[in-house]
Amino acid sequence: MSGESGIGQRLSGLAVALGLVLFLGGFVWGAVVYRPYTVPTSSMTPTIGAGDRVLAQRVDGGDIRRGDVVVFRDENWVANADVVKRVVAVGGDTVSCCTDGKLTVNGKRIDEPYLPEGSPAETRRIPAVTVPEGRLFLLGDERQGSLDSTAHLTDAAGGTVARSAVSARVDAVVWPVKGMLGRPTGFETLGPLSRPGPLGTIELMIVAGAVLVLGGGAYGPVAKRLGRSRPRPEPVGVR
């Protein structure tokens, strides 16, 4: 029995050690890769509501694709504040609205399931705009209440934002818990979409680590309780 107990204790210790590595490693990885933001306005409703807490992956502006929800800073838009909008066109694209009630990019009508239910894209008229290379055209999902590229069409940059202004790409809404953002499949015909960040893997590491730590830590008390509950063998008498 003592041999079995020793093996169990060693496995328990190994489980706790591995669990701590996974648990802490997940948090460290998440802190390095992601930044939390609170979105102050309802311009991205229903994808992101006013006051929602999001996690955004730190990315280079050159990695941004159509359909991404990004965090950027442009002094011509809002001074000293981050802005969250959706990229609908990139350098070289021609964007306009609307054709049969849909946003048009490079002559293709874009399905936008993330818009508020019953709200057509044509609530915001956009003349044909050709996006300069190295820049992005951005809209809010709530088109009626969003101060986005359409509000800056008369600026020198024609409402576009430099890729270098982007600091992060939103992966998930964590409070209230809405989970990972849906993939913007309406843009697939125009080119590759961004790949999801490692948030799912990080969550798995943290959960698996917690389970191993709790399971390994519980081994000792459970083993002692089971040991006490076993009937002791009766001593053998001498005849």
C-alpha cells in the first residue's frame, strides 16, 4: 500500500507542477499578446455594446484584413483616444454604398450579418472612394450612430486611416461574456481573412492548468479519507 501511496503522491505533485505551468503560462501569454479595452460608445452595436470590455490582439497594421474590428488612434478623428471600428476596405479597394441596400467593395455586394437586425447598410450613403495604398476605410456596425470614415470624407485623407495607426485587432467581448467575434465571411470573395488569434488556446491552457492543480491538490485528502474508510485486516491468532 505504501508503494501505491508513494506513486500517487509523485503523480499528484507532477500534476500540480504541470498545472501551475499551464495556468500561469496562459496568463503570461495572454498579457503579452492581448490588451483589454472598454468601448465607450454604441457605434459597434450589436457586435460590441457601449461599455463592453473587449480583448484585442496586438498586431502590426500590415496584418489587418477586410472585416477586422480594429483599435486605432488618429488625431484627426479623436484626440488622445483609441477608436474601435470595422475595416471594410483596404488600400487599392473602391468602396461605396449602396447597391440594392448593400455595401459595395470593388464592385461586389457585401453581406454584413453583423449589422443590427433590420438595419440596411444604406442608412449611410457613401460616394465611390478609392482607398490609397497603406490606408484603411472603416465603418461602425451601427451605421446611423457611428462617427466613422463617412464623417471624414472631406478630410485630406478622404476618411481613410493609415495602417500604422492600428494597434490591435479585437478578438472577443469578455464582459458581458459574448465570446469570440464571428468571422466576417462576406469579405471572403475579395481576399483572405485574418486568422483567429491564440485566445482559444490560451483559455484552454488556463482551464487545463486549473483542473490539474485542483485535481492534484485534492489527491492527498481524498487518499487519506479512502485509507481511513478501508476496514483493517484482523490480526491472525496463533494456534
